[in-house]
Amino acid sequence: MATGAKFSFESIRLGVLDPYPLGFQADGNPATADLTLEGSLFGAQSYSYRLSLEADVAYRFAAGDGADGFAESVVLVDPISGDLKWGNEIALTTLGLSPLSAQQVLQNAVLAATPGEAVLVVTDQAGLRSLAGLDAQSDPPVGSDDPAAGGRAFALTVQADPVAIADDAIFRFVKPDTGMYFYTASRPEAETIRTSFPEFRYEGPAFAGDAEPRADWVPVYRFANQVSGGYFYTANALEADAIVASQPNLRPEGVAFWTPPAASAGTIPVFRLVNLDTGGYLFTASRVEKIFALLQGNWRDEGIAFQSIAEVSAADTADTLASQQPELAVNAPAADSLVGADPTALSMAFDAPGYIGIADDTLQGWV
């Protein structure tokens, strides 16, 4: 994902893993898998693999669906932050997503904007709950430690394909130490930041607009927060005027890019969320990213900020395209976990401080 899922696994739990390093080369054929892993789990056993992710490559993972009698749980995790980058349907529903939400998440590739490593973990539901800290006292998985008794077979595939970046991409950067985001439509500016400002981490194309004005398109204004070091963007001229008049700590930086004037068949909405801890703003066209951010509890949805061109990448693999898919749903989490609600629920409830509910009308039933 331009950004990954936001469930977080404790580093101390990941520390018990000893990932086996894997290397593979893409065959250039989007129709075939580039890596296949097969094996068997015995008893409380888990397998973990360390993968090196290349920049501007979309990775797609596929695992068993439990039809063979064993429901393996597979997750891809950032080994440093513990953030979940991908999971199969069984893993995601174990973590609290409804089957409908899990199916939509599965349709999104993991987009590596910069080179890095990820840990792929194969376990069962009890092992995953323990790894995620949801049930540290879970019962041992069903199975035998004796290979002669037969293990529980698993299989998963990995497919890697280069992403073609569209000419109208809006690039996103983040300052990892503060969580502040920066967006630009200028390729020269983006390249300067990538090469000369190491405090920013490149996260790839987030949505699409234009660096130059088009007929009837609206400007998106950029403001620099001189206190927090963050950036704020708005396509609302009245809001921009109010900021200039009343917010001296926000320095106007002119028009950052241009976007379509209204929703249409060729656009997707870009959502605005504010971090209640840092005051930073996240702009995303991905409903998947939006939902995972809200699950953290410290993000507030502020509705649709502006529109994006529907296609960000010619490869159709960036996870911003998730917003073209049917609506997502997440189980209502229990007060102390993400598990415990009706798995068929099509609405959400949060017991999270500061959450005020959805600001747009695309997902109903949030409270």
C-alpha cells in the first residue's frame, strides 16, 4: 500500500521469530507467480520469512482459503514498526475485519515506494492472536509435533510486478519521526526531496491531479505549519482565506496542484483525516488506508477534501485504487481488542477517544 495497514504487532512478539531470508526475481509476467512457498505446520509451529521489497514494485500475495481443512493465517509485517502490510482473509477476520472488508483488502497490492524489508509469517489463528497480542493465553493450535502424525499443509504465492507511474501522479512523503505528510505534483520537487532531504520517506503516488491548471479544475492550496513542521492542503477557497486571516502559524505556499472540480465517473474522492495526537493531516484516496487509520483510534475523519483522477497508475496496482471497489466494513471492536463482534456486520462502532464519526455519506452506520 502507499501506506500499509495500521494494525500493529508488538516488536517483542516479532522478536521471537527468526525469519528465513528469501530472495526471488520477478519473471516479468503478471499472470504467473514469482515465488511459491509450500510446507506443513506441526503443533504450535510458525514459519517466518524475510523478504526484500524493491522500490516501485507492486507485490501481491495469495494463501490458502481453508478448503483443505486447515485455515492458515498469513500476514506481512514491517519488522521495525510492527505495522501490518497485508494479510489473507483468515488472518484479517481473526484480527477483526468482516469478511467483506477482508476481501476488498486482498484486492490491493503492497506497493513498495522505497527499498525495504518485510517479514512474512505463516501460522494458525491461535498463533496469530498471540502474535498480535489479542490473546496471549490462547490454547495451543490443534496438531501434532510429531511429523509422522502428519502436519497441516499450507501454500502461498508471491507475485511482483513493476508499477508504471502516471504523468498526473501526486507524490506523497512522510516524516517518520513526526508523522507529518507532504504532497507534491512536481516531479522535480519530488526528486529533490528524495535525494536531498533524508528526513522525508518517499511513499509513492497517493492520488492523481495536475501540476498545471486545466479548464474548470480547482486549485489545492498548500500551507506550511511553522510550529509542527506539517503541511495542510485545501481546495476550499473560503477555508484558505480563513486560514490566511486567522492562522498566522500556517504559512501560505500557493497552489500545490490542481484537481477535478466535482465527482464524476472519472474521479475518486480524496479523504482528509487529522491525527488527534500530532495535528498532522493525512490525505488518501484509499478507503482501505482510511479504515486502517481510523482503527488506530487517534485519527478523525474529516470527510472528502477534493477529487482525484480515478487512475493513479497504469499498472492499476497502487492501493489508492481500492476506493473504486465496493464499500468496506469492519467488525465493531470490543473495548480492549479488535475482536468480538458479529463477523457479518456492515457497520462499525468505535470505543476510541476522540472519534467523532464519519464526515461523508459513503459509509453509513459509524457512531
